[in-house]
Amino acid sequence: MTTGTGGGMRLHEMLPVERSAQRSLTAAWQRVMRDGAQALEQLDTVRTPVKASWARALQRGIHPSLPRAPFQLDDRSLAALRDDVDWLPHADLAVRAHAGGSALEGHILALFDANARMLAATGDPKALEGLADINFRPGALWSEEAVGTNGPGTALALARAVHIVGAEHFCERWQGWHCAAAPIRDPLTQEVLGVLDLSGLRERAHPHTLSLVSAIAVALEQRLVARESERRVTLLRRFGALVGQYPGDAILVVDRAGEIIASSSPAERLVRRLAASGRDATDALRRISTESDVAPRAPTGSSRAGSRELPSQSVVRDATHPLLGVMAAVHAMRDGRTPIGACVVLPAGQTRGQRPADTRHTGSRTPYTESRAESRAAADTPSRTTTNPAVHTALVSSLVPPRGASAVRYTMDALFGRAAVLDDVRRFARACARTDLPVLLLGESGTGKEVVAQGIHAASPRAQAPFVAVNCAALPRELVESELFGHVAGAFSGARRDGAIGKFEAADGGTLFLDEIGELPPAAQAALLRVLQEGEITRLGATAGRRVDVRIIAATNRDVTNAIASGTLRDDLYHRLNVLTIALPPLRTRHGDAVLLAEHFLAQTHGTLAREFSPRVRAAFERYRWPGNVRELENLVKRLAALAEGPTITEELLPAALREVVDAAPSAAADFIEASAFDTLDDTSAAVESHRQALRARYATLIAGHATMSDAAKSIGITRSTLYRRLQRIGLAPGRGVRDSS
């Protein structure tokens, strides 16, 4: 929504749900239909995005009396398209979770692909029947290019959420309805995948309808983020297996966006060359990883390798490209029909411009046909992997930590905040990075323990070696030791045929982060203690140990004293880890950081109207206790940004717990309003002077807690010029370096 020069909202930018607003819109629409595009410039009753959409419809020659949308897909074509849209099952789950009960009363909820073709619809039978009369049903095309202004089509044209009500539609037959639509984005590429739309009779339109649709779209995108994380794990597992099999070869793992997410040590020179090539390299690797430029080659002895129906399969083929400069074996990974990335293997010697020394990866001898002896030898070879930050693009809010990966997403600078206690944490963590001693991180959930762990690794001499994160609470109890220390072939029922390395070997030379260390079972804690003492691990089922060089960082959100007393944490393990201890402060003790972090997270959101918080929302952030700490705040900001219908997030969108906090406390502005009364008081009285001194201290504290004078003024609901006048009135010189001017 747009605000006028007087600070109030211009009426024509409000959602036109009232009958009077619809009558004005109808008159404006009739004028445009009569006079053409020149009439648009003179309209002041039509919202700006709607006018722009009408202009596009006029330019395209769309007839306003169009009786119905074109029907583009028959049943067979629609079924084939639905099979190709791999996010559709996740959308169904998100709709079921968030649109139950009476949410769809009088409405239908529809899904469209990126070309505005309706894929599916569900909801009120009467609404479905009424909308079917204008072909608002699966198989129909609802792009702006085809049918003019409408919810899903305009949302795709603008790549943002929109709500089109009644006479805002360009075609007359659509004007009995309203459509609230929000785009669905790919979490990896941020491309628009499709649109979620809620439509019903015009009389049922409500200003909060778009908030519901946006919330469902956000929930769907979160499911896609989780799926992307699972796909990343699949890629990295395959990468780890190949590094173990071919330790001397240059191996890259590339996601479907063409970004390198991990590489083996022999690939470092190639990675640097690709990094210098910039966008060209990304495009080339994207084509290689999605099979768009070469045909797959079925591995010897496997008739099903080319099938596109196998989940998380690996198809091996040959590929070359000027940027690679060599023939490579591409292990293209798919999730069902969808390419998710590839592992690119370049045999030893080729990265230095030599001809292939053998054909392990090409021709007749693929990684599928090597001898059992070679497999065993490769499985016994410890691997070491590195990630080049110049070409690494992290997943959006990755929900699942990489397994066996060396990807580091954070440095110490990511520990965001201005609180003095946080400066102490950063200073001590940087000192810890200079040593190889164990580090124990203590703190509540959501305080940033993994950020600190990754920051220590990134600042240490081990920065180019692997960083492996393990959530001990998520490890299956019966497989803990296998996951940590690895296993040999046949060690237990279901063990891999060629054995597997564990997390310690995957982190050899680098850092192993053991999150929730107190959740490990006693037997695993005892085995871990021996590794810390001896620097040696023994794979499950093996008789001989292996030396490992690993720096340990452990973390727990438990009360350590109680955990030791209850026996869930071994005291000898605790004392072994408790060499360098960092206690991370909860957000409620970091004065001023809640608002600072909220603004930081809001600036990182995309595809929403929200740009700022109201003073009362900022006050709620500062006073709330944040039991979930920074993670809770980040998730809340994402939710508020998705629900906001204008540039300012107001208290009405806050959860009940935060509204109670701000309602129970005096407003921030009330604490400072006394300054305006000085004009009417006797400046020489002792009472006024005492009051002035108190206000000086209060305003000095206010300004010290904000980055700019504008931010300080905004936090108490006044303008910067008003703040300057008040400072002068109480005897403080305006400016960042506030000083006594009396």
C-alpha cells in the first residue's frame, strides 16, 4: 500500500472490497473501455498495479467481453503435465495442513504452473461450479497474455503476491469474482515455479485473504527447502563414495543450478579455473548436471540405468567442455524424473593437460565394473575433501546438515549483533580458532552454536579442510557407532557391501562438530572418549585402528551439571571436552539485538511488500523473552513478511504472546513524550532541571542503542527533525556524538 504525503494511506491504494469502491472501479473500467489507454493517466480510483495490468491488456488487444478462458490441455496432456511438476505433491500437503475447516468456504484453491495453466483445484462445490462457467478449472490458461488482469496471471507477470477484486479484472465476465494469488519459488534458483490462488465471489473478498494464501505459499516453499536439503545429502553421499573409490582423481559435486558445492583435493586447480570463468562455468556445469547437452550412457551390465523412473538414481555418461578441457565421467543424479545435480569425475592426469592414463571412468570400465579388489582398496582409503568459497552457493536456510560434507556457510561475521556480551564471544572464539584444542559450546537452542562452530573452523588453519557437522540427537541409536566411526563390509545386517567411512574419517584433517553431544548413548560416549585420548578410530567390525587428525567442537543445550548428575553425560567425557568453553548468551540478554536482527532478517526476505516494523512491533521484539532465541525470531520475521499487505509490519500480525507483551508495557513513545512539555514550564525551577537531567540520560541511551538518528526517532514513533528539536530542548546537542550543550 502507498502512503500519501500527509502520512495517511491514499484511499485508491486500499483493497476495493466495499461496494462504493467497486462502483467507482466499474465507472473507471467503463471509461477505459470507451476512451482507451489515454484514460488510464487520469484515473485516481484504480490501484497502480491494476492500471499497469490494464495497460498491458489493451496493448495486447485482449477483448474485454471474452466469455471464458482458453482451454489448453485435454485430460491426457494435463495428466502428463501434472506428472512433470515435481512440487505438486508438496503443494497438496501444504494445502491440507493450512486450508482445512472453514478456510475454503465459498472459495476454491487452485494451483498453476509457471505458464499460468491450472493444474488442480479444490474447494467449495458451488464455487467450483460457478467458476467452471468461465473455464476457471484445470487445463485452462489464465495468463495475462491470454485473459488480461486476473489473480494468478498478474501474480506471474509481477512475480509477487496480488489480490484482484471484482471490477479490477480486465474482462467483464471475471468481475463477479476475486482472486488472491501468491507465487511459489524454487528455493535453489529463486525462479517462479507456479502460483497458488484462492478465488471466490467478489462479496467474499477480505483484506486478509492474501495473507492466508501467502502463508500457504511460504509453507509450501519450506517443504521444498527441506526436499532440496535431502537432495543435497544424496549428492554429497554419492560424492563421498566416489572420493573414497578414486582418491587420486579430481571430483566435483554440482547442484542443478550449476554451483559447485564440494570438491576433492585434486580438483582444486580446476575449481580455481572454473571460479575465474564466472557465469560461463556455472552455465556449463548446469548443462552438464541436468543432461541437456549429452546423452546418458548406460553402465555396463545395467539395463535400467537410463530409466527416468528410478528415485535418486545415478546415470553415468561421458562429457566434455572447453572449460573442463578433458573428458569426464558425469554421474548425473535424479530424484524421480527431476535432475538434482551431478558428480563430475576427471581421471588423474587429465586436469594437468595429459591424456588419460586409464579408462576407469570412461569406455568399458566404469565405476560400476571395477574389480572387487579395487573396491575394497578404495574403501580403505581415507578421503579428504575441500570446498572453494568462491564458487560455493549455500542452500536457502538449509534444514538438514550436510552429511560428510566440507561446506562451511558461516564465518565469525555471521554472528550478528551489537551486544557487548557477543563481542566477548567473538573475541574468545577467534582465540580458539588459533589452537587445535577441543571446544565446548553451551547455550540454549537457537543461540547460534553451529554458526560459532563454523566460524571457528573458517578462521582456523584447517579452513580448507572438511567441516563435518553431526546432530547426535538425530543419529539412530543402533547405528551411532557406525555413523561416527564407519564399518567394514559385512559388519552388520544391512551394512554396505564395500564398507563405509564414518564422520571422523570424513573430517580427517579438518573439524568435526558434534551437536547435542549429551544425546549420545553411553557406549558411544565411551568410544568417543577413547578417540579423543588416542587420536585413533576403529571401524565397526574391524580389528585394526586408523589414525585420524580431527579437531573436535562439541555443543549442548543441556544444563551440564544436571546432565552429569543424571548420568546422561559422562563426567570424564565432559572434562575431556571442557578445555575451551564458550557460553552463548540467549537473545533476551542481548539488549537491542532483537530489533537489529529482525531488521537484518527482513532485509533478506524476497517477494514481499514488507519493508519496516512499526514502533510497537519493535517494542514487542525488544521486550519478548524469545525462548527459541535467534531461530525463533528469524522464523517469525519470515512469517510476518509473508503476511504483511503493505510496507509496514504492524502489531495486528504479531502472535498473541508478543501482542500481550507490548500491550502490558507502556509504549516507547510514552517514555519520551515529556520533552514536548518543556515549552510551557519554567526552565529555572529545580523540578524542571531534575526532569531535564533524567530526560538527557534517557535520550542518550536511546541514541546509543541505534545505528542512526533516523532509527532512534523511528523506534519511538517520531521523525528525525522532531528528535533533533527535543534534544535541543533538553540541552543535548543533536547528532550521533550526543553531548551536553548546556
